[in-house]
Amino acid sequence: MTKLTRRQFSFLTGGGVAATALGMPFIARAASPKVVVIGGGAGGGTAARYLAKDSKGAIDVTLIEPTKQYYTCFFSNLYLGGFRDYASIGHTYENMANEGVGVVHDWAEAVDRDKKIVRLASGGEVPYDRLIVSPGIDIQYDAVPGYSVEASNVMPHAWKSGTQVQMLKARVEAMPEGGTFIMVAPPNPYRCPPGPYERISMIAHLLKEKNPKAKIIVLDPKEKFSKQSLFQEGWERHYPGMVEWLPGSITGPIENVDVDKMTITAGGETYKCDAASIIPAQKAGTIAQKAGLTNDKGWCPIKPATMQSAMDENIHVIGDASVASAMPKSGFAANSQAKVAANAVRGALTGSRVFPARFANTCWSLIATNDGVKVGAAYKAGEEAIEVTSKFISKTGEDADLRKQTYEESVGWYDGISKDIFG
Amino acid sequence: MAVAEGEHAAAIFISGPIAKPEPANHCRAVDMKEFIGSDLANRQHCDARTNNKISGHWVERMTASLRAPVAVLLSWSLISAVPAAAQDVAYGEYLSSQCTTCHQLSGKDKGIPSIIGWDTESFVAVMGSYKRKERENQAMQTIAASMGDEEIAALAAYFATLKPKE
């Protein structure tokens, strides 16, 4: 397969974009329709790969992603718990580039929807016939009083993977004996519904081994959470007396976070901690907001059958940034939505067959060694919203063999979806 | 183990890898003739043994009554309703993208079984058994429940065309 970095010369009009290899002549492809994908995570990576693979060269596909080494959010909790090393959740774009995706490592700075051009931070411009926007989330730092980008270096949100997760692990490991870890959990909707509680499980696992008298407090604005009975059963079984979950009705709202004093104040009460993770409210990634694709809540409404933006039919929004109704914001869901969008885009640009939208999701969570649980569903595109057609969840009281098998399945899934996203 | 009898019913034997030693808790290969005498069953059984088309380490958790050995009932009418020539491989390829989030096209099967290169009858039978909740994996039951006969036949036709790659 040709390396399509050559295409960058053909339609990047600005400078500053590194294009290193010239492949085959592009004369024959000059009229190929152009798809630009913003964001190289579970949604964007999948969409770019599938478009390149399925169109067999009939579509020029360019992926814009700032990082050369992408660390997945999913399974970053397993790194926290000591079940994975950091390198194992990192991925590059080399395979995808070899499969025909033109990969541009840059920030998408703006979208000119009238001219159908994406402007890059470096000054370049990338024209598109269809644009797929998959920017993930932005953290709303000011949603938690006292929290900020600077404060996140002390109390990491670690909700976009990368160095924040490494920082969080180091801080938990540096806790004094018998110290206290506090998590401020996010309000709905947010990326990875079971994620905060799997993180609690993994930190409890780490502390049980290294600091067994330590305590964990969860200050949660919600009254209930994903897989709640499964997590609470697991915490009681594996980490008795260590984890205290406090819903907003008990604590009152978070009033302040002070990283100098290492305190968190909620409902008039001040909690002292030795390490903390603050996971604020979220919204669609910045570029979606700049492009005018978001609603008043900060997320991108879509048409379920194609994942087209409700604001612009030439743009599809997939993954966490989209309003996917019944589907959670998860890597699995983004990967699933990407395939629906890719099929629709290819049909629109090349006349290929377009099949009915089908979606699926499964979220695995690890509670302790070999104690995995899962929740999932299959979905269809309704007129207004993505709708559940069938669903499942692990049960409390399952035997150890099944839980081990569920964990092993999750490891197989990680490997599978990583190949599906990154090639 | 009870196996329904009748001229429209056949059974397909599903086992772990034949060539490799298996962990004690995996389903073990047994002689299919104990369960069913039909030609189809024997042919499927031999295919599985000789070609290992239903690849290994994927025999997932099953109800106690279905645990090793396993016979999956297969209705002739289900298969004959969708002749191989009419199966929509292109539709199957699209649908397969739902499978490849977990099941790898390389044939790698650690934690998640490989499903490529199966013969269509086996594929249809196994999906049917998930749909009827005779096999226990909840994720697969949910996916199978979301598919009709046409979808399952198309998927089976597509996956039958694949060979492991890496």
C-alpha cells in the first residue's frame, strides 16, 4: 500500500507539516474525494483505517492527531493497579500509515465549514469533502472550585491518559503509611461511566499490597453509578473497610479544592488527603466547540443513522464528543460509531453500499486480581436517538472462574480493539 | 446429554483445540457418534478435527448441562433457507466490523476466540446457540440477539472466506 504522506503535498497549502516520504505518483488520485479525520483515538483511528481499507484507495484519508505515541484511556486503570506496564497502553500510527492513512501530527486549530477546510496549528490547511470529528473530551477545570490545569499537576484528573496517569500512580505510591486518598468523581455525562470506580478498585489493590492501612474516600456528585452493586460487593470482599463512597446527598456539593493544603471541602466539611484525583465535568473536545458543532451543554448532537452532525451534513462526530443517547462514552462505543460513520461516508463519496447502522458496546472493569466484570449492549439507530436493542451486565455473586474468564476476555479485547484502531 | 432427534435436526460438535493439550477445565473432545449419528454431524466433526476450523481456546463458559462435551443443535431448515450462493458476503463484511473489535483477523485467540475460516454451518449453529442462550457468554448472547437469520448467514459467509493473517 502506498504511503499517503505524498498527499500532504498535494493538498496542504501551508508550511510546517512534516511530510517525509514520497510514495507513488498521485496523478491518478488527484480527483479522489477527501476525508479528513480529526483525532486519532478509538473513534478517529478506527474511522480513518476503515475508510482507507474499505475504499481501497478510492478515498484520500488524512488523520490529524497531535501525538505520535497515543496512550489509551481504557486500561490505564490497569496500569495504575500494577497489572499493565505503561508501554503496553501506548500505540503509534505507523501501521495505519502503511495501510494508506495519511497521518499528520498536528493540532486541528479551526474548521472553516463554508470552505470545507481544516486549519492546522502549524498554519497548514487541509481541505475535505467529508470531515469526521473525534476529539474526545475536554476537562471543565472550573467546574470544581479551586481546581485548574496547574492544580491537576498535584491532584491529577488523569482522565485523558498520558503523563497524568503516571503522575497519579506516583502520588498514590508516595502516600504515607495509613494515608488517605480522595477521588472527586464526575457528574454525568462523562467519559467511561465505570472508569472512576475501576480506578478506585485499582488504587485499592495497589494500596492493599503496599499500604494496607490507607483509606480511600470517594466524593461523588451522583447518587448512583455504573456497576455499583458489582463494585461495592468487590470492595467489601477484596478491600474491607478501605473504601468509603459518599454520594452528593450526604456530602453536599464540592466547595473547594486546595492543592497547597491538600484539602477538599464539601458541604462545609473539609477532608484532608495525601493524594487525590479530581475528575471534573467534561464536554466535547475543543475543536468541536470551535467548529460550532456543540449544543448548549457542550456536546455534539448527531443523526443516529450516519453519525452526521446535526449542525453540518458534511461533518460526522463520533466518540465521546457526540450525543450518542443510550450509548456510553467509551472506547468501544467510539470504535463502533466509527464503523457506522465510515460506511456512510464511503457510500456518500463513492456510491458504495450503505448498510443499516448497528452499534455495540461492552465495558469491562477489573475489581481485583482475576475479578473482572462487564456491562454491555447492542444498539440501533432510531429516528432521533441511538436505542438499545439488547443489553447485559455481570451479576453479583458470580464464581471466581467466571470472573477470571471475564478478565482474560478483557485482555483479549484490549489486544483486539488496539489492532482494530491502530492497525 | 439430551439431543433432540428427528430428520431436520443435526448436531455440531464444538471442542477446544484438538492438536494442543487442553487445560482441565476446557471442553474435551469426545466421539461425536455418542451423541448423533447423522452424516452432517460426522462431517462437521471430522472437519473440526482435521482442519481445526473451529479454533481453540474459545470454548467459553457454558451452562452445566452443556459443559464438556457440547453438542449444538442445528436446524437444517435454518441453513437451507439461505443458500450459500445467495448469502450476502458484502453485508457480512460490513457486519464483521462489529466482531473485529474483539475477534482478531490475525487468528490470534488469547482471551477471545478466533472466528475466521469457520465453515458457514458451524458459524450459524454457534450464533444460534448464543441466541438461544445455550452458550453463556453475555456479550455474545447480546450480539447474537441483535441479529436475524439474514445477518448471521451473511456473517458466516464472510468469515468463511477468511484465512488467518499476521
